Amino acid sequence: MDKLFKYLLFSAAVVLFSADLLFALSRAHFQWKKRPDVKKKDSAFTEKFFTQTLDHFNFNSFGNGTFPQRYLISDQSWQRGSGPVFFYTGNEGDIWEFALNSGFILELAARQGALVIFAEHRYYGASLPFGKDSFTRPLVGLLTVEQALADYAVMIAGLKQQLQAENCPVIVFGGSYGGMLSVYMRLKYPNMVSGALAASAPVLSTAGLGDPRQFFRDVTADFEAVSPRCSAAVRGAFQQLKELADRQDYKRIQAAFALCQPPSSPRDVHQLNGLLRNAFTLMAMLDYPYSTHFMGNMPAHPVKVGCDIMLRGPDLLGNLRDTAAIVYNSSAQLSCFDLYDLYVECADPTGCGLGSDSQAWDYQACTEVELCFESNNVTDMFPPMSFSQAERRRYCEERWGLTPRPGWLRVQFWGGALSSASNIIFSNGDLDPWANGGVRQSLSSSLIAINISEGAHHLDLRGAQDEDPPSVVRARRLEAELIAGWIQAERRRPRH
């Protein structure tokens, strides 16, 4: 047994952790360190389209039609014909967003001589099977996890043949929902995929496993870790908002939050609560140690910045407004906030985003992906906002004319019974509210959990930066070693 293999076996039993001190200093409000904003034209990728099958599971459906599925490809580091293929399983958005914020994959490709492909998920970005009609019924029915996985399998097979890379091992990568898809690819297509790095993949909570209070409890914990006074100030601000709403003092609410229109009903107040809660969710998810341009613009350490604003003075409502502005008005261009333009309530209480991508994710949250999270103002700092399976069912029947099937991901993709799988890395950051909905302990010598003490949402997939905490540097090093081992093992495997 060679030294590397011994080391990997030893490392596999270890869940990384670090007691490194949290960054105590942050830049002043909105005085972000200027970083180059990578543009598509400057990237390593070339944009292409793959002729994809509309319906992989019904030969009589849509006349065996096809649609153009977008993918991004970089062969700058590829050892043509022999180097591995690193394939990113695209998630709920424009694939450029993920490609430009997953620099670790390109860095690893340079070391491994790998071809890199980022595939866009059907019904997102430019990969709309039916154009502007894609979200009408019954056309939206082809938006499923199973169809997306089949897309990736067909694309991998097709591109490997085109590029004469049939003998090149494939490693899949993904973050968040994309990380879930990487896990599922390894489970469903192990003949095509040699291993998976699933970063911040909530494979348990999205399958209905776990505590519905966990998510917003963990968002609260991030702010409380900066200062207990911070979470207390947030609670106090929401309490003041409730008192104004109870008195129907809508003009005061409009003035306090700089709303474009005064609220006029409990529904409007509910929408405002959701918008505000969503801002804290995004700050917790994207609590990176440097400013970023991913899912919007964020300062370095946004949780710390938000707490500084919440604690700057006695005007709690004004402080709450300005904290939310970190997310909704980072450019300071908005003169007022439109409740229904900035935030869309949907079947995902953590937010669906905006535009056509939000429609696609809303549909998925009504079908296969379970996101029944709630805030209760007891275990978290937010107003009580429930989202039970019954409420999910009512919403989805009204919005999409369908009834969700709870438990389907558990049946189809193993739920928590993953121990018989192999070659999957589950990485999670302790700062990420999605982390405790994923796999936090290693399940075997080839199902490795890596916990990153100072990591936010899939920080390890981002490119290396001077500000990176030691915990993510160590995580990436172990990920690279494990992936190299998978590639070597695949090359030694007899082929017929």
C-alpha cells in the first residue's frame, strides 16, 4: 500500500475542523476592498450549446424533440485525450454565475491537466427548452431532477466522444443544489462518474429529513456569534415593526423602510418581513472574508458589517432598513424599495431569486425539492413565519396546479442511507445555514465529510485568495488529494 493511499485512508476518517479565531476586523460600511470584477470575455471559458433530448424517459414525447443546452468549456490545461474531465453540474441559475465563482476547479484542473465543463441546468439561464413558453403547463413538466441528471450523463458521453476523451475519468463538482446533483450523479451514473465533490449540498434537509427550524436558527447563530447584542437588536427591530403593523400605522412603516408605496394590508407586512428575513439569509450564506459579486454584490464579512449597522444607534427600524440595503441596494442607486420587485415569495422560504430562474426554482420546490423551513421568533430572531407541508401543498396547488409528493428525494436518491455509495466528498462551512442540512460526518473511507470552520456557502469552490482562512486552505488541499487518488485508481482499473 503506497504512502498516498495510507494517508488518504487516515484522512478519510477525519472531519476537518479548526479553532481558528474568527476575523475580528471588518472594513467600514460599504468601503469594500476593490477587487477585479471578472468579465465573461476575460474568462477561461468558451460558451457552446449541446443538442439535448427534451424527454429522456418517453420515446413518444414531443416527437423526440431536442433543445440547445448551454455549457462552458475550458481546455487550457487539458492534457488532451488523457487528462481527466472536471464537470460542474449546473444548478438553479445562469451557468456563468457559477463558472466565474468556482475558481478552485480551474486551479485544480491546472494541476491535474483536466478539461473543465460547466453545464447549465435545463430551464435556467439560456437553456430554456421551450423558450418563453417553458414555464407554462404542461411544458414545465420536463423540469425534474431526473431529467437534469440524464442531460448531464448524455452531455458527458457526447462530449467525450466528440473530443476523443472516452478513456478520461470524469469527476463531478457542484455547490448547493448543484452539489446535490453531483451526489446524485455519482449514485445514479457511477459507470460514467468516478467521484463527486459536493460542496454545501443539503441532501438531507431538502429530502424532508431534519428540523424545519434548523435553517433560520443557524442564520441567527451567525449574527449572534458576532455579538449577542446584534441578534437582540434584530429581534427588537422586528418587534417594533410588528407593533406598527398591529396599529395599522402603514405610513410610519413606509417612512421607516423607505418603501415606494405604503403597505395597506397584513399581506404587505408579511411580504416586508419575508424581504427583510431574506436579506439576513443571503448575508449569512455569502459571509466570505472578501467582497464578492455572486448573487449580487457583498462586502467582506457581510454578517459583521450588518451587525455593525444594527448596533450603530437607537433607531432600530432605520438600522434594519440599512442592513437590508447591503443586499438590496449595494450600489445605493435605489431611492425607495419596492416590496414586490425586490423579493418574490415562493415555495422556498429562503428565497427563489428573481426573473425566469425564480419560476424554475419555485416549480422544483413544489415538486421534488422540499424546503419547509420556518422561523418562529423563539429559536431564531425573525418573525413567526411558518411553511408547513400543508401550506406548501396549498401554495403549489394554487400556483402550479399540482400536489407535492413529500419524500420523493428520499426514495429516488437514498435520503440518509448513503453508506453504500463511494467516492463522494461532502464539504460544508460552519458559517453556512445550509450546512446542517447536509452530511457533516464521514460515512466511510470513501464518503468523506469536510467541515470548514470559517467557511460560508461553498467557499471551498471559490478560487484561492489571500484572505482565505486556514481552514478552507486545508479543505481544498485534502479535496485535491482525494480527487487525485480517485483519478489514479480509475486509470489503474482494467478496461474492456
